[in-house]
Amino acid sequence: MVIVGAQWGDEGKGKVTDLLAERADVVIRFQGGNNAGHTIIRDGETFKFHLIPSGILYPGKICAIGNGVVIDPGVLNGEIEGLRQRGIDVSGLRISANAHLIMPYHVLLDTAGELKLGKLEIGTTRRGIGPCYADKAARLGIRVQDLLDEKILRKKIMAAMEPKAQMLRPFAKDPMLDLHTMTEAYMTYGHRLEPYIADTARLCWDALDRGATVLFEGAQGTMLDLDHGTYPFVTSSNPVSGAACIGAGVGPADIDEVWGIAKAYATRVGAGPFPTELEDELGERLRERGGEVGTTTGRPRRCGWLDLVALRYAVRLNRMTSLVLTKLDVLSGINPLRLCVRYRHAEGAVFTEFPYHQSIIHSVEPEYLELPGFEGDIGGCRSEQDLPREARDYLSAISDHTGVPVVLAGVGPGRDQVCWIGETGALRPAA
Ligand code: IMP
């Protein structure tokens, strides 16, 4: 079962993974790195994760970081330590030996690249994600397994830094760029991570062969996909469901279900087109009510109406079987509610499908379907019947326009603040 973001990330995938992890045997992340951030509120306690799958809160649950993820070992060590200090059992953690490592020079190059772009910046999280994936493709990457052999590690760092010498010149005095210091620091990380390093693809195959449930946890969102998103304002990996196969090491036939997670409205951090953006009081209200500030960078998120043109595109790209709508409660008191059903271009062209041309996406005007809003606190609703009729109609309109059933709606930040919609039988993986 694959969980993907259906918008621009920050849809609340962590909460859904956490919920479904209870029934899964293995949870594995398949792309991205610590550009992601998941906040889980469990029994009033807040947990923030950037790399470790949210399922780790279930004692002993196998939670793997797949080969497709890029790992900053300092951040990962910090997360492991943080959980340990709070008494959380991390024995279920597994780290793919083939995952690539974010190195200090990747972080520096990410920031330098953004500064160089000036006004044209992508708005990256500056965590070194792009430069790390670039090195992976250039066959200059350092992998988790390299931490286990000092000689190889040193050689690979030298080879990776050599072509970057000119770009790294402004940082020549940074002590972390010293070959010896870097090798030592990464060997130390290696010693700490060694107990968790594993062949995570095999771990998935064994679980699948046993008929167990494997949950593939995506990061970011479809509209940030390197191939299918709003390039170049995208991340450097593929957050779509197909990438679960590559980033975890399974085949397409191993996937039974794809759940797309979308907010009841839309948000985006960083630059790039966002047709339904609200740059007015209502946008501000959504930002405030929804606590729309990035978990990773603390940046305020841009807010807008739910965009069904983009969502239909995401449904198809991921071949979604179910949709989850999070943060429905944030829309309470807003009347009317709007759903973008098509785009109109200045020259009169109408788009019901997501346009492939970037300049068009930048200049379209959204056209909306208006629906009556709902009032009051829906945080206590636990089933479809508990929800106000207008809220149910809103969810139905989304199902109707996307052709995918909404199976779950989030009504508050708490773990239990969800409403299952329709037949609960539909929740089980088809296998
Ligand atoms: P990068 O992934 O740090 O290279 O950033 C590229 C783009 O993806 C920027 O617009 C970021 O704001 C966005 N991005 C990366 N990770 C996330 C995420 O987890 N949530 C939302 N946006 C993200």
C-alpha cells in the first residue's frame, strides 16, 4: 500500500501513515530526505520526524528508510537520540545500505545555488537534497554502506569533491570541508548507524512473500515531482507512487493500493505556480487556522482553494485508489466553499486537464464551483454521519470530480480526530 502526497507536500501524510502503520508489518520511506517533516500528535505529545517513518511510535514495528531516500546522517542520528531520550523503542529501524548520504558540501552548494539564482530561486529547504541527488545521478554519491569502510569513504569523498573545487572555493575555510574532518565525522555516524543498516529491499520481499502488509511512505507531493511537477519549482526526487517501486526495491505488481493525501484546501511552500492561491484575508485566515508554517524550515505556507484540475492530474499520475482529505475542520465557518474545476487562460482557452506548458500554468485564472459552507467545531466528529451535511457534500463533490472515493477525512490535529467515510471494508489493502 502506497501513501503519496496529492498536492505540493505537507498534506498530513505522517498522520495517515501513523494511523495505517498500526495494521502494517513494515513501513518504508522511498524518496526525499530531511526536506520533509511530519508532525504526529499522540496522547497530547508532539513528535516531529524528518527521516524516520512515522510508524516508529509502535514498539518494534519495522520502519525502514529505503534506498531512494537521501540521508543526512547527522539529522538521522539526532532523531534516533531524540526518540531514545523520550523512551521510544527504535529497535525496528532499518536503513538501506544503498541509500545516498547528504554531505556537508551538498548543503553548502544548495544554499549557494539558491543565492546565485536570486529572484529566480526555487525556494529549496537548503538541506542539500538537490546536490545529493545530482551526485547520485553523476555516480559521485556516497552511500550508507560506504560508512563501513574508511578507505573507500575517504576515496569517494575525494572523488566527489574534486569536480566541485571551484564552486566550493568560497567555503574553503569551512572546517567541515576538510577531508580528514569529514571522513572522521562520517565514520562516527557510521558506527552509530551500523546496527540499523540492512538490505531493506529484501526485507520488503520477505514481508510480501509472507502476505504481510508493507506501507510505502512518500514524502513531498505529486506537484513537486521532478518529472511531473511544476519544474523547475520541484524537488529532486519522484514523490509519485511509481517511485515506491524504485525507492524501495519492489515491482509494480506488489502494489495493491495507492492512497493520495490532500488537504481540504491547498498550500505550497517555496516558489512556483499555484493557480488557486489566495493572497487576501481568506488566505491569511487559512494560514492562521491551519497553522500553515513549514515543519522543516518554519516558512509560512502559501494557501489557496482546493484545485481539482491539479488533483485529477495527481489521481492519474499515481493511479490513486483512495483519497484522504485532511484538515477539513479548518474550512469551518467559511461560506461559500470553492473548488477549482477548470482554468481559463487570458486568450479564452479553457483547461479541464492540467496544462503541460509551464507558462500557461503561470497565467491561468481558476474557475470555481461554489458550495455552501459548514459551521461549528467538527473536531469531535468520528463518522461520516457526524459531519454536517455541507461538509459531506463537499467531500462528495471531490469524489465526483476526481472519480476516487474519499475514504477518510481529518477533523483536527489529534491522532483520533478522523472520520472514516463509506464502507470500512474499503480500508483494507485489496490483497
Ligand atoms: P528541496 O526539496 O529542498 O530541493 O526543495 C525544492 C522544492 O520542494 C521547494 O519548493 C521546497 O519548498 C519544496 N519541498 C521540499 N520538501 C517539501 C516538503 O516536505 N513539503 C513541502 N514542500 C517541500
